[in-house]
Amino acid sequence: MDIVRQLRHYRRHLVYPFAFLSLSLALFLSAQTPQPPAYSLDLIGLLTALCGQILRFWTWGTNPAKSGLRTRGPYPFMRHPLYVGNFLIGSGLLLILDAPLARFIFLPFLALLYLSSALNEEKRLKTKIGAAYVAYQAEVPRFLPWRGRVLTGSEPIPFDWKHAWAKERDSICGWVAGAMSLEVYEALMAEGVKGIRGVTLFYLALSSLLGLWSLSRYLRKRKGKDKIG
């Protein structure tokens, strides 16, 4: 069995059991030694996740058409901006959680997951595109644009806001709901149920609505795919 291919195929589903494991361990340990909320770390985590989301939004908005070799937007700087965006969003949420054990477990898993997915995708694109992709690989780094080489010559096109929003609205709702849920958890751990303030209840209600909305959209998509199949 090709493990790399299986990791890439199930990458969206594997995140959830590992996230559950990390969160469960973090909740258990933090319950033994409760810590006050680290608001500065929450802000850093939020900004990290926001940078990842902006990167993903930029990627889709500058590449609305399905083409063989993408060279617009962030693609002249890195070969896998969507994976980098996902990693930043996940890292930001782990910073908001402020549980070192969860970061120790989950961050290496995320890194392995997206590295294996990137390797498998590059293998597929080499077969599909050929020499043009090999040349692209030689010029552009996989994840971090540390070499400073930037491809030029791609004809600029207007940013497609509608396409970017259609691609990313579920992702935005998902991680924002997750961030709010983590804030509610921290407030509960620090103040208890009796100490919950209005802003915490607002976070709880909004995160629940966003989560339900995302779930309903996912179920509608699955229903539509089942009808097509």
C-alpha cells in the first residue's frame, strides 16, 4: 500500500482524530493544573491563523481557472501555498489553545501530513505536466520562499473575489468557530461556569451557529455528490 498516497487521500479526515486526541490530552492535563488565559498568545495565534487564511484566499483569487501549471499569486514564491495556509491555520489554533502537549503531538503530525501530500502531488504533476513542472520545481521552493527566486512572465488577471470566497467560506467559518470555542473553553477553565461573562456566551452562540452552518453546507454537498453518483 502506498502510504504517502493514502495520507494525501485521507488528509482532511485524519486531522480530526488527531485533533481530538491532542485536545483530550490537553484538557486532562490542564484540568489537573489550570492556567490563567494567555491573551497575548491568543492574539499571536489569531494572527497566525489569519495569515494562513489570507494566503489561501490569495491563492484561489489569483488562480480561478483550473490549469496545468499555476504561476500566479503565491505560486511564484512557493509550490504549495494551500498546504502552507492550512499549516498556519492549524498552528494558530494550537497557539490559542495554549497547551504545549497538544502542540508537541499535533504540529509534527501536520508537518508530516502536508509534506507527504506535497511529495505525492509533485509526483502526480511531474507525470501530468512533464518538463515544465520539473523546471518550475528547480526555481521555486516547496514551502518557504527562502531562496528569493520568483517566476515572472505570467499575464496578470483581475482578482476573482467571488471564486476565492466560494472556495474559502467554509474554511473561514470552520477555523473561526474553532477559535471561539477554544476561547470559551479557556474561560470555563479559568472562571468556571458561574464566572462566565456575556462575551463568552456570545462566542459560544456564534461558534455554534457557524459550526452548524458549515455542517449543513457539507451535508448538502455530500447529498449532491450522492445524487450525481
